[in-house]
Amino acid sequence: MAQEVHVFAPATVANVACGFDTMGFALNRPGDEIIATFSQTSGITISIEGDHGKLPTIPEKNTAGVAALALLEKLGETRGIHLHIIKGIPIGSGLGSSACSAVAAAFAVNELLGRPLTRKELLPFALAGEAIASGGAIHADNVGPCLLGGMVLVRSNKENDTVNIPTPNNLFAVAVLPDLQILTSEARAILRDEIPMKDAINQWGNLGGLVAGLMKSDYQLIGRSLVDVVAEPYRSRLIPGFETVKQAAMNTGALGCSISGAGPSVFALCEGDATAFQVASVMEAAFAQHGIKSTRYVSTINQKGTERFR
């Protein structure tokens, strides 16, 4: 049995425009790393780098710690484990930072213990960690793709029922992170408690169209379906320059453009890497027009999810 395990868990884009709380996909970069080792201290101990001192090292208050503790309890494991977390995803970025740490911890501990559970069996433990960052709410649209890879549809958060949706080989994602921070609680508070039936019908149609477009490699259908009438009209108010950024992406050939998770990151899906790099450039430039620095990422849909370095 290994005495040390080093894993990488990728950033994710949740909601994917029309799939509020039900859809997400994994990127290749950025991501979090965790090094798990056996410890002489019982339970879970944590050290962190790259978080600028923002995250707690008390396991019960840390998403990675909660996930690891839940897994140890399930397995009846009494040996102590130390988790060294290397944060590569900025906190509050809308790229699944808290979910990524929870997934990485559950995956690393499972590997360290000889892989007693399958990858999909780790989902509830990662969700337990993610829940403390989202006020107790359980949403698998970040955790699912981070753990499993690919494009993930969450049929039921309550039942942890997820489905991987195949994606076209030439589908590329752009994620642009502006130098802003939006709290998930703030982004949720701005949403309506109820939505009109006509909006619900539009959203259902778009989500169905997106799934069909992905499965059929129908880029035009994917583009027509990447429309959010539930969250984007409200959350976009929290992102200065959003409309300019979105219009620049669409004018440059993006299939669609919307908010990644709760924001402030903005994502676009594109056909081909050439278009994706052009879209990334104009989105970054559009933020700059509003005096906002940003970081861009161009990625295929990461089909591997969380993986072990060694």
C-alpha cells in the first residue's frame, strides 16, 4: 500500500447556461492538487498552500477535511492521514474551487487506502465536503464532472444520480476569470424564488436541446440551446462588462457564452481550437475595456476528471 498519494482535480464549469444546478463539465486546467500521507496524528490534519491564508485548516470546517472524514468514518479507518492541499483554483472564481478540494480529498484518501471504493462511490463523500461551502445545499454539477470527468448531467441531486453525456471531439471550452470575487451566497440570493411557466418551458427545451446536440455532435443545435433564462439575467448584474464580453465572444464565433457557476468566470463553447483561442482573446480584451484584468483558459472537455499523479 502506498505511503503517499498525489492527485490532481480539475476545475469545472457548472450550469452550462441552461442546466442550472443540473449540468457541468470538467476543464483541463486549472485545478487543485492534494498530497495525502499517513500520519502519526489520528484523524485528518491539513496544511494548505496557495490560498493566501483564506481557508481553514480545521478539518470539520474545510471542504477537503469534511470529505475525508466522512470517507474514513464510512470505511471504519482509524489511521491518521495528513492532507497537503495546493490550491490552483482561486476561491470564489465560479470554477468549482470548493468542490474541487472535496473531490481531491476523497479521491486521494481512497487511493491511499488501496482504492476500497469505486470512483462513482466517492460522490456522496465529495458532496458532503462541498455542502459546507454552499450552506448545506447539495449540488453535484461541480462535484460530478470534477470526479468523473466529461460533461455530466445531474438527473437528481437528492439521489446522487448522474449521467455522463458524450461530447463532440472538436468541442472546446473557454473560461475567462475576471479579477473579481462573487460569493455563491450572494449569487443565489439575487435569483428569483419562483420562475414563470414560460421561462421554465424555455429552459427545459434548451437543456434537452443541449443534451441532444452534444450527443449528435450538432454544433448548431448546441449553440441554439446555450441560452439561460433563469439565472443569467440576474447574476450578470454582478459582473461588470458581462454583456460586452458575451457579445464579443458571440461575434467571434462562439457557439454560446454564459456565466460559469455562480460567477464571476464567464465561459464559452466553441467548435475547434482556432475559434476558441480567438474567442478567449476577445473576451479578455472586453473585460479590459471595463478596466478589469482577467485570466483565460482554453480547454477540451476533460474526460478524465480527477487523476493520480503517482
